[in-house]
Amino acid sequence: MSPALVVLVVLAGLSEAVGRLLPLVARRSRVSPPIMAGLLLTGTVVESAVILLWPVTAWTLAELFLSAPVSGGETLTWTAGDVAPLLLCAVIAFPLLGPLLHTLLLTGVGTGLVTPLAELTGLEWWGAAGCVALAGVGLAAAVEAVRRLVARISVAGVRELPA
């Protein structure tokens, strides 16, 4: 993985984390800077990991659907051109347009993964699209479940503290 690609993935993760944290900060204006920095750092690491895992997960799903293992030793990876649009993921911070634009952006980026996956694995285009979509939705659901669990635990911890 090239250094430019690593920088783009980290910046895309940061963009996604900022987009997720801005509504929280807008609702709770008393969030301390150290807590905000910790949330931003953690969010950046998690979102960057999810971005990196998306093609790997799609590749793994595609291999599950194939009857014969893929030969050639190549795997599906990101290119700088594929990751660059993910830098725009902070649009999720806008309450009315954010989710729609975010979904359209991720759909476009996912579509960019489909053709290389189909070529590398020999799957038809629609089969590869299903693997990419299933990988993206699965990773998003896993992150959302962990996010909700952490929020529930942190709220329960605050309620238990003596006044």
C-alpha cells in the first residue's frame, strides 16, 4: 500500500468521523476538548479500518460464492482514485441532505469496486455487485451496532455515578 493511499484512507476516515461527531457536538455544546479529541481519534481509526476492510470483505464473500479458488495471487485493493471520493463523506453532518448524499457517494464508490472484483474473480457483474453491497452493508451494520452499544454503556455509566 502506497503512502499516498494510506494518507487518503486516514483522511477519509477522519472526514467520516467528523461527519458523525458534528451532530453530537451541536446537540451537546459542553463536550470537552480532550473527550472530543479522543472521540475524533477513535472514530478516525475505526472508520479508516472499515474503509480498508470493505474490498477485503467483498473479496472474501466472492471467494465463498466461487466453486474453485481464485488463482493468480491478486486480491482486490483500493487505489488512490477509488478512495479520493470518500474524503467527501463529511456531508453526513448535514441533517437533511447528508444521509442521502452519503448513500449516493458510497454507492458510487462501491460501484467502482465491482468491475475489478468481477474481473479478478470471474463472477458476473451482478454477483460481484452483490458481494460489494453485502460487504458494505455488513461492515456498516457492525460499526453501527458497536457504536450503539458504546453509547448505551456510556449512558448507563453516567447514570450510575453518584451525584
